[in-house]
Amino acid sequence: MNYKQFARQISLACCAAFLIEGVNPQAAKAEWVPSLYAGQSASASWTLGPGNYTLQASTFLNLGDINVEIYDPTGRMFARGTQLGGEVINFSVPQGAGGTFQVRYNMNLCANPMGACAVEIRMRRR
């Protein structure tokens, strides 16, 4: 295979990937949120429209136990997870209930000898 054939195949693969994503987009957002020591809490916010979502919260190398609560735009608790370690919460936002949702998370246990545990929260539309 020469260079031109290789470049053509790479270009074709990239175009196919962009086309597939354009036809079937997956709304997802992942962000590293502030690291926490044991006993600390923090929050992040996402603007969500109607639909089904999965929230995944984890710590780097699973060094901590994180608990997550989701609050709707009116401030009421919408969903909650209390698994040991990371969290996976499936939830639905009904028609007309979209807006900015607060995700409050706290670290019950952090076993990182170097300091705070890094936290990642992923919000994905199903």
C-alpha cells in the first residue's frame, strides 16, 4: 500500500465517522469536576432537555466512594444514587421539564495517599 492509498483510506474512514455521527448524534458531556477529600461535597450543573439520560460518576482509579444527587430546575431532588464506589443513575426528563439540573456529589471515602480523589461525571443521553 502506498502513501496515497493510505491517505485515501484514512480520509474515507474519517468522513464515514462524521456522517454516522451526524445521522445518529449522541448528546453526551463528560467533565472532570473539582477533586474532593473525604467528607467534602461540591456541585456541577447541566442544561438538559426532555429525554432519557444516564449519569455516571466515578473517581480516578476507583480510589473513593462518591454519592450523587440530581436536583431539578425547581430545586427538588430528582434522582439519587448510593452505590458503594461510583454511581450509575438512569433517569428521564419529562416533556416541559427541561432546564438546568444541579448535580451534587460528595465523597464519603477517599483512599488516595497523595491527596484528594479526582472525580469525573459523565452525562449521556440514551
